[in-house]
Amino acid sequence: MASELKLQYLSTPGAAPEDAKDDTEAPVVSLDYDPPSSAQEFPEGGWTGWATAFGSFLVQFCGYGYANSFGVYEGIAIHDSDYKTPYLLDFYSQHYLTKETSSAISWIGSLNFFFLTTVGVVSGSLFDRGYFYHLIIAGSLLQSFSLFMLSLAKPDQYYQIFLAQGVGSGIASGLMFVPSATVLAHHFRRKRTVVMSAVAAGSSLGATVHPIMLNKLLNGPTGFSNGVRASAGFISALLLIACLCMRTRLDPPKTPVDYIVVARKCIRDVPFIVMTAATCIFQIGVYYPVFYLQLDSIKHGIGVTLSFYSLVILNVSSSVGRVTAGFIATFTGTPLLTIAATMMCAALNFGMIGLSNSATVVVLGVLYGFFQGLYVAMLGPLMVFLTPDLSELGARMGIAFFVTGFGVLIGPPISGALLTSNYTWWIPALFSGIISLAGGVLYIVTHLLSKRRLRKSHNA
């Protein structure tokens, strides 16, 4: 069955050769490729395929979507006193108000993102060995357990929140993230980009729903502990549905992919290496608004309601970007859309320097959310685009996400350190803009290198 995945059309992932428009979209076929025995090798949907896509959507909603909501915790933890509301004087805010800086708090959220991506190097390998169901079930149970433990954390015990929200929840999401995205390749080929981008919208929808829920619960009579428990129960129910929906279709290869061999191939694959470096660098800056937009709005005296909903605005717009990304990519191609999205995100990071009133919050939230959504939706298809042998896709995605996770790990804490206790907002915004721009430039280099390789392959 592994040989069925070894044909990769280097255009929009899933495009058939008759759809190619120029020599940059010529197919690359591995030497040991065996043609599919029938047209039904990729059903392009069906009950099982769409149910799997829906389950993957829910995994993104509960994993990446919840991680993207960390700005709610950040805003509440530091600046509850700005609102003088009695229900915010809870454990989470009491502890951080007295002892922790914005950089220390950011380490919790950034570590969550770090594990979400880097654990993929393990989960991708296990997926290739046929452990898909084990990973999804174990990740679901650990996510539920971690969030319930977060609700039981004691005042003035930073390590308890760090372990539950940063480590436990991050590892849980990481166990599910790569397998839930990779299993879509079992069911779709021609529709793969559109389906992957639609599934990626689950994370932005989750990052829209979770901030509304958390702000209402944590800022209301429910309080921190019961509010987190309610959120944990909601996520547990959705992950149960996801486990019941998702199914694999292809048998694992008889000889599992050797990560050492794949890593050696990756080292010699210059476009893939540059893409990985670009993603790592870009992700140092791309999460700055996700972590700090709500806090920035609060410190600039924006109304309480709009400040609370600033992340919602950003993530609703991100949902639109992710849903439409697949359709836009059919016209622009995956690499060009990625370049456009990263350049716009860099420009809008610079624009965060000008945040000063309600209008700027809304405009920045809408625009940044949309282009960040385009970027996130293209990450998976871009890795598929640069993978000549799809039997190694799980391994390559795991390796790439492991490396790029370090960008997420250090980015928000660096921004928090640059912000300082004086809240000098232009410094982290400038830093995030410059580092995002550097990542965008490397994506351009990736595109040029891949085009050159395709021309050589075509001429050969």
C-alpha cells in the first residue's frame, strides 16, 4: 500500500497531470512507483472520508484552537486589576499579578505550542507504523486530564499550571496534530488542499469559540476553577466524537519509514531545509498578536467588551482565511500564497505599533487574522508540495514541525521580555515585524529553489 502514495504532483497538492498549466507543475514520480490498480484508490470523500475530515476538524478545534486562546489567560492574569471586577480576583490572576511577568506567563502558552508541534516527530513516526488510533485516543484522554488538572491547581503554585497547561495539554495536542492531518491523505488526493485547508479552519473556529467561553466563564460568577472545568468537559465531549469519526484506509507500510534515512534525505533536500528554516524564523514573530492583542487593547484603554473580543475578531477572520485558502491556492499555487500571507503578516506586525483606539484594534484583528489563516492553512500543503515521496510524508511533517516548534517556543517570551514592565509596545512589535519579514524572504528563496529543481527534472 505504501507504493500507492509515492506519486506526488508538485502543483497544488492533489492536482492531476492534466491540470498542470506550465513546466513548474510537472509531476515527479519516484522510481519504484506502482500505478494504482483502480480509480477507487483515492475515494475523494465518501462517508468514511468526510467523517474522518470532520473528526480531524474537531481535533484542530480542541488542540490548536485552544492553544490559540492563551491570550485570554494572559490578559486576565496580568491586568485583572484594570477592570476592578470581583470575579477576576481569582487564583490565576492573584498569583501572576504579584509574582510573574508577561514573559513568564508567555512561557506557559509558548511551551504548549512547542509541544503541539515538536511531539509530531514521535506521533508522525508512530502514525507511519499503524498506531493512528492509539495516538488519537491517548491524546484525547491526556488533553481532558490536563485541563481538569488545570482547574485543580492551587494558588501560588506556578509549576502546577506550567505542567498542566503548558506540558500536559501541549503533549496531548502534539500526539493528535500530525496524525489527524496526515490521515486525510488516505482519503483524498485531488481535493487534498481544499480539505486540508477546511480542516485547518477548525483551529481558528476553536480559537473563536474558546475565548468567548473563557472570557464569559472566567470573568463571571463561575470563576476560574469551575470555568476551566466547564471548558474541559466541552473539549472532552468533542474529542470523543472525533475518536468515533476518524478512520484510516491504507495499511501501514510493511517496512516502516526510517526517520534517520528520511532525515538524511531532508538534509540534502535544499528547498525543504530552507522552508523549514523559514517556518521556524517566521513563527518567532507570527504569534505576537495572538498572545498580546487582548493585553495591548487593555493597556491602551480600549473598552472592556472590545478588548475581550479582540481575539475573537482575529480568529473569526482567521477562519475565513483558512477556509478560503484552498480555493485561492488553486489559482495562485501553494508557494505564492504562502509568500503573500507571510509578507502581509510581517507588515501588520509592524502595524501593531500604531494600535491606539477601537478602530485600529478591529482593522488589525481582521487583516492579521485573515492572512495568518491563509499562512497556517498552507503549512501542510506546502510540506506535501515539497515531498517527492508521499510514503515519507508523516516522517517529514514530524521532522519539520519538530524544528519549527522552537520558533513558537521562544517567540512569545522574547516579545514579553522586550515589552518589559513599562509596556513599551513598539519594541516587541518592531521585533516581530522584522523577524516575520526575514521568514517571508526565506519562503521566496524556497519557491525559487523549488522552481529550479522542477525545471531540471523536466529537462532531464
